[in-house]
Amino acid sequence: MREHSSEDCRPEALLSVAAEAAQAAGALLLNYARSGFRVELKNPVNLVTDADHAAEQCIVDHIRARFSDHRILAEERGADTASSSRYRWIIDPLDGTTNFAHGFPVYAVSIGVECDGRGLIGVVYDPTRDELFTAQAGGGAYLNGRPIAVSATDLLDRSLLVTGFAYDIRETPNNNLDHFARFALKTRGVRRTGSAALDLCYVAAGRFDGFWEVKLSPWDMAAGVVILREAGGRVTDFRGNTHSIHQPELVASNGLVHEAMLAVLGEDPAR
């Protein structure tokens, strides 16, 4: 493969490389799932496997072969600060490691690309279902090449929401359990999949109507936020302000139930 300079970074080229890398890493994860892997503990509920590391290296190799001067932020290796490129790739090689480690087939590869700090490309690949979610800023969102859009549900009590819980759930009162309890009583249902990247994509595809979480990292959100926005969704913080992937709180929805979700999140916990 020939190397691209930063002047040759057409969004279509970035999207193509991101999709190729995600699918290659996904195939690697499936191989590990079949043949076995080693698990290490970051803390009692935060795992990492050698499959995480291998998938991350696979993605980095794909990027470096085409865009050697681009910056990379990846969950396991952290930030690459050696370059001043306008472009940054934000990688979660295995979003849903706990699911993967337990043989629960809900996990994904997530790859986002920023230009000048703004989300440009989002790719999330679910290898167990062979579902590739893709988006390019201004170009719409797709699932396996077909356009997707958020749901038309406009009432919170008819909505199906999804959330997640942070790895420090046992140590902090800001653990999302209060929000979960309130939403469980005001919606048709609340799910917890264990993969924030897929949660965002499922809102984008109309499978969920909304998603919130309290302690996310940039690699959890970078790709999914681009996909959701391009599918017609809305993303904010808990107060309805502009969202950044560098802040931990996120509310994502079809837009129609967003204000109702913010109202629930803003309720006094004692109520």
C-alpha cells in the first residue's frame, strides 16, 4: 500500500482505511474468541486481554501503512504525541472486553478520525454479527452500506433506552444507578449491553431511542458520536450543552426524547 501525505487525506480514503482496519481487527478478535486468550485485571471489574492488544496493533499497523504522520489515541497504548498532524485516529480495539472475556457476543471495534479536533469519520464493526456501521461528516450514516436513521419515538414512556456503568461502580456514588432506577420507571425499558460504541450505533439505527452514561473515555465515543449525528441524532452533556468526547458524561438520542431524558437526569435524587 502506498503512503498518503496529509494533503491526500480525502474523507473517502480515511473511511476506507478505517473500515478495512476495523474488519481486520474484528476477524482477529473472532480468532481469539475461538482459540483462547489471556485475561489481565486492571481492577476487579476492568479487564484487558491479549486480544485487545493484538487488535489494537492490527489497527495501528493499517493506519501507519497509509498515514504514517497521523496522530493516534488508543485505549491500551495511550496518546501518540510525536506528530503535529491535523488528523488524529481514536481507537478502541475491543469495546466490550468484559463481554468478550465471558463469551458474551456483544463487542465491537471502534475507530474515529478527527481533523482539527472535529469528528470526521466514524467506523464501528461488530464482528459477531458482521455489522459495519460507518459515517462521514456531512455524508450520512450507514450499516453495511445501507442508510440508517434514528427512530421516530417521541414519548419517553414509549422509548427503549440503553446505558452502561463505569468500572469504578463499587467505589463511587456517581455510579449511574440512581439514573437507571428513574429511567426504568419512566420508559418502556432500559438495557445494558456493555459496549458504548454499539449503544451509540444502535440509537443511530433506531434500535434504541436514547443512551446516557456518566464516565466514558474518548475512544468509547469518538466513532459512535459521528455515526449518531449523521443518522439524525442529538448528542449533549447532561445539561443539554454541546458535547465533547473529552468530557465523561453523554446523552444521545433520536432528538425527540432528548429534553425528556435531560429532565430525568436533572431530577433531585431524593425525589
